[in-house]
Amino acid sequence: MKIALIVIAVVLICVGWLMPMLGLKAGDNPVTQSPADVGVSFKSIQIDSDGLTLEGWWIEADQPHSVIIWLHGAGSSRISKFFDTLGFYKTASEQGYSVLTFDQRNAGNSEYSDGYMRLGAVEWRDAMAAREWVRQEQPSDLPVILIGLSMGGATAVYALENGLEANGLVLFDPLLNTPDSLRLGGWVGYGLPPWFFQPMAWFATRFWSLRYGDDDALAVAKSLATPSLLLQNKNDPITRSKWSEEAAEANERINIAFVPDIDPSSPCLADKGRWGTHAAAYHCHPTWTMEQLDAFRASITADPGPLAQGQSLDSP
């Protein structure tokens, strides 16, 4: 009996402490490339967020018609080879989008707090700080489009919930259901079945200040009034399409478009392994992606709507 209790205690310690610690630990991913590598002029900038210095780039279009604030995913930085962010910044700036992109806390070259990701639950403050940087350093009447990739989608949603002002929101394969993505992330990272990571997801959401249930990004997205576009891979293995579809069905301000099919043998998926089509929209379908973005920009410019700045549909 005593041995059994010891075994149970060890298992609980591993599941409740060790696994979330490993899963949420921010990796060492310094930014070693720059827009100059793809022939794009840029300015290195710093953003203060909660006393932390965030490192980023300001890429100004020659004749800008709008501003993008880019929010990266978990375990990544302003550079993502999965998405081909440098290619995206180049194309976007050439097509009239000025871009602010930066490393959130505990990522890239930005300062670390405790060295652990909170999957948007804390990082939204960095998005708020970035928006304030644009307001102070690049004041204009240009529409601002907040773009979130994977975890960056949750970061964006929480920032809008807390009053960030933006004319539009674009989400690529957004993290909307935190426990579900933690389970699937375990499978992607370690190859073990998702059910094995169910206890880890439970402990992580309750003891690591992550949001879940009625407080998760999905619930928040359903009530946002900001005009939004979800670009979703139907077969995404980690941020499942069903959650984006549920958000779009519940909120008339959200439009959803599905990324065209991607052949598993396509070079744009090389070396991705179990990550599959996650965060691959631009890398695999750059023209289609920019067409969706341009059409969305045109729609919010023509009709920004009565509640375009982060308010809830339930707001008075």
C-alpha cells in the first residue's frame, strides 16, 4: 500500500509539475536573420511592456495604406520558417502594408520574465504595448490590422478583449481551445497519444495561469465585435479547424476561409513532421493568402462597422 501511494505521488508530481514545466518552457530561439536578408529596409525598435524590453522591427511601406501588427506563435519569434514570415513581411510591405513585428516576452531576442509561455494569457499585454508604440511613434489615420499566428491568435483575442484598438483582426490557425492544443501539442512534440497529455493539460490550465473553458480564447472570440478573418487549415493537427468554425458560426463579425489543400509532399512542408499544415498558409499559398488579406482590408476600409475597436457585442 505504501509503495502504491509513493508511485501515485510520483506520477502526480510528474504530471502536475514536470510536464507543464517542460511543455510551457520558452526555448532558446534567438533571432539571427533580418528583413535585410530578403532585401527589405527596416528599423530595429524596442517596446516597453511591463518593464520588459521587447525587440522588434518596423517595416514601413513606401506608400502605406494600412498598418499590420504581427503576433507570433508559441515557441517561435518574429521569424517563423513554418510560415515564412520574412517572405510575408517583404510581400506585405511591397503591397502597401507597413509592418510592426516583435518578439513577445520570453521569446526571440526580447527580455524574459520567468521563462515560461502563458499561451496569450499574459502575452496580450505585449500586444497592447505594441499598439501603443504605433500610436506614439508612427501616428497616422491608417487602419490597423492585428494579425495573430497560432498562439498569437489567442494573444490578439485577449488584447482586443482588454481594449486594444484595431480596425480588423486576422487569425492564422489560431489557438482558441487551450487544453485541446496542449494535448495535441504533446502528440506533435513527443509522438505519444493526445490522451496521455490530458492530465498535463488539466494541471497546466489550473496552476499555470492559462485560460480555459468559458474564459478561453474561443469564448472571447465569439463575443468580439472587431471585424475578423480566420484563415484556417482544415487538417491542422494542433489548432483544430472545429474551433475556428465554431467561432465563425457564433459571431457574424467573423469570416472564415479555408487554406487550399496542401500536398503532404510539398516542399513547403519539408522537415515539419507532425506539425503538418499548421501555420503553413503563406509559405504554401502566398498568392492566395495575400488575396484574402487584401479583400479583408478592402472590406473593413469600406465599412469599419460600429464596433471596430475591441468591444464586445454585448457592450452597451
